[in-house]
Amino acid sequence: MAEIRNYIFIRHVRGEPSAHLIAYRRGRVVAHGRGQSLWFLPMTTSLAEVPLDDRELTFVFHGRSSDYQDVTAQGVISYRVTEPLTLADRVDFTIDLGRGTYRQRPLETLSQMLTQLAQQLAYEYMATTSIRELLVEGQTQIRTQIASTLADDANIESLGIEVVGVRVTSVSPTSDLEKALEMPMREKIQQQADEASFARRALAVENERAIQENELQNKIELAKREQLLIDKLGHNERRRAEEKAASKRIEADAQADRSRIAANARAASMQVVDAVTIQTERERIGIYEKLPAHLMMGLAAREFAGKLEKIDHLNISPELLGPAVLNMLQAGTKKLEE
């Protein structure tokens, strides 16, 4: 706002660089300009200050769609003053000469005018559009319609202002309707999530099945290798047994051969011994054949006596002793005669 200083009967005003200061005296403009500074007499001068910077006007419109659904549109209108003198003639921007503040509320009046015009344009579009179209294209359409209409509106031009831009931040229904409209999409999203979950579970099952098949193939391969190992071990055991049996058989054959050779040697030795024994016996028998009977009896008695360990009773009969004595006498006679 303008800065005003009091010097007894005269005062000094200094305007801001972003404001257009206008001085009136007797109903006429005596001085004006951006950031103007001047001296004035409070009894004969009136001051007005028009802001030249860009202003933003926030709006919230509540309307009804063509299918009787409540809709809320929110946005911002940016505008600036292009003709400060013209706007000062249409709207009261008079400032207090003592404090430098507005006596009225010119900016609120200007904002109300723009808001009402923009609200009328938004209502016209909402009333002819269904709720689904509003939710899909409402932001773009409302922004385009308000911007184009305000840019070409004669009343806006006559005020000496220019609409710089229009932004519509949201177009939303009531909370209950929003939930109802979101429900199909939520169901669809949930269905997609379920499908993704099912696909993930199916993939997990497929992977598990592949893992189990791989494990089964590994077990089958291990079983085959184990069978081959068992067969190889059995073959080796059979070979070992066969080799052992063959070794034992060879050893038995060798032992049999050795036994046979030994037996043959013993038989041959026995035959030689028997032959010698038989020859000896024959020679001895031949000797015994030539001996007299009484010598034979004596040798037999001596042989018999040598076999006996103990004699308990000895009976000599006359029949046995007589011939023996006779033979002994005859032998003794022969020996004397010789």
C-alpha cells in the first residue's frame, strides 16, 4: 500500500512499484503513474491506488451434472490490470489519506465479479454433461471454456483487466458417488490383483512341480546308477568268487596231485619195502625149513616167551616133554659123534 507522511499542512505520498497511484483534484486526474511520489493537500486531493501485479483468485464451484449428480470444481484464475485509470473509474480504489489503506474493498469486489462470471460458465457446462464425462474431461473442458470466455468477454475488457490464465485443479463428485464410481474400478483392480496372485501361485506351483520332477529325475538317475553299481559290485563279487574258486580248485588239484604223487611214492616205497620184507621172510622161511623140528620148537618157545609179559601157570605134559627131551638127546648125541 501507499506510504503517506504528514507534514503539518501538507502531506507526501509514495506509491509501491507494483501499484499505479492516481491523484484527483476537483474530480480531475492531476497525476498518475507506477510507483508515483508526490506532495498534496489533504483538503483538496483524493488518491486512488490500483495494483498492477498478477493476482490469483481461488474458486470452488458446486454444480449438478445432466444426470442430477452433485459435482465440485476447484481452480485458480490469474488476472492483472491493464488499464488502471479505466478500472479506477469502474471500481472504487480510493485510499485513506491518513493511513494509506483502501476505504472500500475493491479487490474483493473485482474477485466477486470474476468468480460469478466463471461460476456461470462452469454451471452451464456441468448442467449439459453427464457425471462420467465430467470426471473424465471436466477439468480440461471447464478450464478451456472459462479461459476462452473471459478472454473474449466485453465486460472484462471494459474493466481494464486481462485474464492471464485459468487452472482447474479438480472436478470431483460427492464422497458416496465417488465410492460408487470407484467400486467397479476397485473390483477390476482387485480382480487384476487376484489374477496376478493366481498367476504367481500357478507359477509357484509350476516351479514346485518342475523342482519335484527334477528331484524325481535325480532320484531315478541315482537309482539307475545305484543299480549299475550293485550290478558292478555283484559282477565283481562273482568274479572274485570265481577267481577264488578257481584258485581253490587249482590249489586242490595241486594238493591232489601232490597227494597222488606222495601216495604213489609211498606205494612204491611200500612195494619196495614189502618186496624186501617178503624176500627176507622167504629167505628166513627157507632157513627155517632146513632146521630140525626140535630147533623150531625151541625158537618158537623163545619167541613165545619173548611175547609173554607174565606167566602165572606152566603145565608141561609127558606127551609134550617126552618128544622134546628125546629130540634134545638125539641132537646132543649127533653133536658128540661129530
